[in-house]
Amino acid sequence: MSEQEKQQRHQQRMQRHKAVVDEKIEQAQQERGVLVVHTGNGKGKSTAAFGMAARALGHGMRVGIVQFIKGSFSTGEEAFFRRFDEVSYHVMGQGYTWETQNLEQDIATAGRGWAQAKAFLEDPSYDLVVLDELNIALKYQYIAMDEVLSALAARPAMQHVVITGRGARAELIEVADTVSEHREIKHAFHAGVIAQKGVEL
């Protein structure tokens, strides 16, 4: 096959692909807030959510962040996002459940986090709400699933929400607009590398 024929075949494939993409874009005419869920055992769930927060700030949007579970150590994202007046950042966790080892305490802590999250979900001035590790609190039933679903359904029409954490429940996946599962292939921790600033912290 000559170079000219290769180029011609490539152009034809790209034209067909463009027609498919253009048709999908034409059909996607709704403008509303979306619910995004990042789950799975792989690294990057919170990182993806904070990437969305940075993107929102770039558009001049207001962001509300609640971190469930985490809280016993400082992180780079917290230090960074607290610099912005447009961000309301709340670390409501007291550490991972295997560290706290106190069910009553974990439930109470999650409840305080959910109270703040619900306030964000009722406030139309927040364009994006990040609920980091909420999936864990739902998995262990620290927070009632029905209450979360009701609050998500009743939120302002243009408000976007991103929820992270392993083990997203089926009810949440069903109502979400976009769901990504992060799968672990390798992780430095298993090779004995401690959490690194700028990577995990």
C-alpha cells in the first residue's frame, strides 16, 4: 500500500469517527449539574476529584469540599486549596477506620461531616461539591444511604457533585451520571515505599 493510500484510508476512518462524535455531541443538549463517582481499589480517586476542583476554580466557580475518614495527617491538596477564597474546605475525618477502632466515634464523626456536606448540597452558591471518601462512610453505614440519595436529588439544578472512595454502593452508582472505577495494577506501597509528599500526601 502506498503512502497516499494509507493517508486516504486514515482520512476516511477519521471522517467516519468524526461523524459519530458529532452526532453524539448534537444529541447531548442537556445542561445541568452532574454527579460523578470515583471508586475502585486503585490510586487516583481523590486526585481526580481535586483535579475537578482545580478545573472549577479555573472557571471562576465556587467549591465546597468535605473529607470524610481522612484527617489524621495533613495533605498537599488541603494546603493548596485553602489558599483560595472560593473554596470552603472541611476535613471532618479522624483517620482511617482501622486506626480509630471506635465505631461510635466513627459514626459521630461521619455525621458531622454529612451535616456539612448537606449544607453545601442545599446552597446554590456552590457550583461543585467534593465529598471525598463518602463511599467509605456509606459502605460501613455510618450515614444513611436514603438520606444521601434524597439530598443529591434535591440539590440545586446546576450543582456538580463528585464522590470518591472504594466500594461505591449500587444505589449510588445507579443514580450517578459518570462513574469511573480505578483499578490497581501496581502500587509503590507494596514494594515498601512509604507515602510520599506530592504523590499520596
